Amino acid sequence: MISTQLIIYCINPSCNSPINPMGDSVCATCQTPLVHRYLWATGSSSAKITPGTKVAHRYEVISSQIWLDTQPGLSPDVPEELPTEVIPYLQLYQERLRLPQAYGFVSNLEGDTTDILLLENVPIDETGNIYPTIVEAWEQATAVRQVYWLWQILQLWKPLSELGLSRSLLVPDNLRVQGWCVRLLELYQTPTDKKLSLQNLGECWQFWVSSAKPSVAKGLQDIVQQMCETEVELDDIATQLNNLLLASAAELPLVLKVAGSTDIGPIMAQNEDACYPNALSDLDEPLSHHLSIVCDGIGGHEGGEVASKLAVQSVKLQMRVLLREVTEQAVLVPPELLQEQLEASLRVVNNLISARNNEQKRQGRERMATTIVMALQVPQRVQTSTGWQSNNTHELYLANVGDSRAYWITRNYCQLLTVDDDVATREVRFAKSLYRKALLRSDASALTQGLGTRNSESLRLKVQRFIIEEDGILLLCSDGLSDNNWVEQSWQDYAIPVLAGKLTVEDAVRNWIDLANEKNGRDNTSVVLTYCRVSPEYLVFVTPTLPEEIIEAEIQKQQEEQEKQEELKELEEPISFTESSQALLDLDLDLDLSEEPILSFEIPSSLKRKPKRDKRLPILGRVLTLLVGGTSLGLFAWWQFNPQGFQQMCRQFPQRIQQLCPPEK
């Protein structure tokens, strides 16, 4: 689609040399990689501009409404006072995985006073071709992907409705798909005189579900019928759709291969990064197949180094308990509940580091802190269409604070899953600036969030949830690798050999670190790769080697679980707590926090003594008391700062709780 006469200028502002896109992949002057920044030009007037036209001496019209910025190193035009139409794009910046971003404006060629808004991060591939609509891709999609697309749309319904943009989800041509991911071309304002509801969304879905795959067709049709004929609640539809999604995903195999490493780099005096897993011994832990973490410490020697390691160890402890408790539940734990628990866990980590800062009287820039990006694959039992239970729900939860990143990489694309917590992002979220303009600030990359800098109540957390339904690589890394967009520029050379079975995950980790040391050598680097396979033909290649006793124990566990299923009631039963967890909920923890001013979190009210009650508690109203919400969150902090009191408490509980206690010295 790019003509041979087209010239693109180097993205490096200090260079700005012309590059022939047909013959060069890097700038001959400064070796900066060539950037093709395709944009979506909004409005009906932009659709009338003939392909081949050059707009504002800068933008090449590739096809209808698809423009190429030939000078991507220059800041786009932005008016001093931002038009109201652009504000929703800024407010929804946290949803950038699925929504476009405002790039800049250009004057209308026809002399109209209305400028054309240009959008970046749009569903257009690297050659300038727009991704297909859901309608176009629907019949070729797998059953789980069809349900997953609808689930993603439903997740966008609430945030878009709150800003009067729900119409954006009802325009079929506006809904594009990049593999598993639903992406919108632009945002459409809902007319003020028209109120849209789930009924409108259900009517939009009717045509699609009529041709859904047989294994999910009946379930989708029942859901859509409820949306169209009754005033059903959004949460009810979300629950039903989620159950169908997990059941269909569980029909697929899932094998994970994880490897990680951290490197001091060629210049730094000490390594302030930490990651998990990060050694051969780590890989022997069952937890390493479900949890991956990267932390980048802040605060210098004996500061950032301590913070990052403390964060990793604390998260490992909490996630080990969480996974054990989740697998003991007789019903599916809702995504919202798990997201709440992960948020609470990160707040505990924050307060542990903050308490250490207070204890050492660190102030201002002296306070140690750390970024974190973590991924947790949660195995739950789920009833499939064939009637058997499986610990194979394919759920993946992702959380990040700071600028450590997560990417999802397949043979066809590399997707950035996280949003950095930096000044540039803050300016966009507060609708003060467009992103490209915010990047011009001298402090654009300065962090606005980190674990340990302030009280946990000041943290703004978002935990995302994904379904693994295709072969791919989850890459977690510190900014030692991601700086200067080296992941986006080099993923094909470093990830595709792993996906093709020509390179081990361990070797790929080493290669990524070598690249970081070569290109961004002024920092430490941490990389954790999780290689996810759902293709049956590759199961032998990636199945992790487990000790024989673990295999036998797992077989025995499966047999016991099968026997228990005959005694379980219907799936609508409320979640039950283990006796040890319930004991902690009933206990009155009389802690004298006045003697422990370094602890900055409040004991949850769920830990206060309550009258005797049934040990089966309903999900609603018990969000943070689930599982480790009432156990490890308080226990770990208590153990860290009041070990004697912690030991005294431990002796009051059953053997299972005693296993969580460190041995007395």
C-alpha cells in the first residue's frame, strides 16, 4: 500500500533524515529503526479525501480514513484548549489495549472550521491494513474465542456507558478484532435523547450467536434472549457469560513453560531488580508454573534492592496461600473477587515497604520503593460440556504498578498489555494533554506510582483478567528492556523462534537480556517469559518435567476430587471457607497498633469477633474476606513486625495454620 515515491523521515528529532520505506529498515544516519505510524482520521469529511493525497505536507492518505504520518518525529498539532470530543479518549486512556488514543488534529481541507481528529493505537497492522470486523471473523473463530469477544465487549459496556459512549459498541464496523482482542476504531457519542440498554446490545448480538459454534450456541442464545426480553442486570449477564467462557476454555489443553532471569547490566554497580522465577531451584516449585513477577527497585543500594526483593517474597507467600484456597472451593470464584484479592495483596506489599521506610526514617527521595508487574494463572475446577471437572480454566490475572511492563506475543503480533504509571500518562488521564504532547515534558517518564512510597490508600490499582486461548508468550520485563521500545521493534527475532519450537524459553530470556544490555545498557534488566501452549500437537515439547511423587500426588488428588463431586450440591452453592480461615475470621485480633506505628494498614473489619454463624458464606458482601483476605494479608505483616505476638497466635490454631508460621528460634 506504500508507494515507492513515499519518503518517511527519521523519528529521532535530532536527526530527521529522509528514509526510503521500500528499501531501508533503519535510518542510515543514526541507525534508528523505521517507524510506520498509521492513524485513523475521524469524521465523514476525511473519508472523502483521495488516497495518495498528502495532507498538511505531512500525512499520506493510504486508503479511506487511514493516514500515514511521514514525520513521526515531530509533535502533531494540538490546540491550546482541547475540544470536548477528545476528552473521552483521554479519560479512557487506561483502556488503551482496546480503545484508540488521540494523536493530534489537522485542519479540514475544505475550509471547514472543524478540525479532523487523528487517532493512534488503532486496529491497523504494520502494513496499513485494517483488522477485520467481528462479523467478518466470526465464523472462522473458535468457540472459546467467540465467547471471549462478547465477554470483552460486555466489560467495556459500563465504562463507555458512564461517559455516554455505549453506541460505540453497537456499530459493527467499529468493532475490530486482532486475534483474541476486541479493538475499537473510534468512540461514538450516544445521542442525548436516546438511552441505550443491554437490550440494544443483545439485539446487536442476535445475528452473531445464530451462527456460533455448536458447543456454545445454546448458552449464548439463552444469554442473548435474556438481554432482549427482560430487564436483566449487567452482573447477571456477566456471570453467565463468564461461566460459559471458562467452560469452553477448559476444553482446550494448557501447558505453561516459565523461565526468568535478572542481570546487573554492564554499567550499574548493583542490581536493584528482582524477579520470579529466577533460578533453577525456583523452577522446581509448583508455584512457578502459575506465578511470574518482575520488580524494579527504586532508592539506591540497600534501598531499591531491598524493596524489590521484599515485594517478590511477599507476593509469593500470599499467592501460594491464595491458589491453595481457590482450588479448595466447590464453585467458581468470580473474576471480581480475585481482582479484589490481588489488589489487597499489593496494598499489603506497599505497606510492608512503607513500614520499613518509616522504621529507617527515610524521607522524600530517600524512601525506597519498587515497581511491579505480576501475572497469576489461576487453576479452578469448572464443569465442561463433556461433564468432567478440570483445574484448567485458562484464567490469567495481570497487575502492575510503575513502568515495568507485560506483553503478549504471538507469531502475528506483539501487544502491550499494561499502562505505565508516569507523568505523561497522568497528564492524559486528567485530560490535560494528548499523549504525544505530554511526552515532550522533561519529566514525562518520571514515575507517579511505586510500591512503598506512600500509604496504600493512595495507590491506584487496576488488575486485568485475560483468557489464554491461543499459543503465545507472556513477556514481563523491567524498563531495562522496554525503554526505547526495543520489545516492539525486535519481538519477531526473539519470540518467533520460541513459538516455532526452535529455541528454549531459557535461551530466549538470555537473548532478551543480551539485547537490553546492548541497547539500553545503563540499567539493570529483568525478564520473565511464560510460554503458553494450547495446541495439542505441541504438548510433548513443552510439558514441564515433574518429580514422580508430584505426579502421583496429583493423580491421587484428582481421584479424591472426583469422589467429592458426587456429594457436592449444585454450582449455585456459596463459597466455603476452610476451618482455619474461618477461625481467623472469628478471632478478635487485639493488636496494640500504637506500639507499631510503622504499620499503615487497617485491620479489616472481617477479622473482628462475630457471633457464630454457618461456615458457608455468600460471595456478595464478603469480597475481601475470601481466602487470604482475612489470613495472609494480616498474618504476613504481623509476622514481619511482631514475630513474638505472631508465634503466640499461631499456637492457638490447627496444624494447617501452624505450617504458615516460621519456626521459633
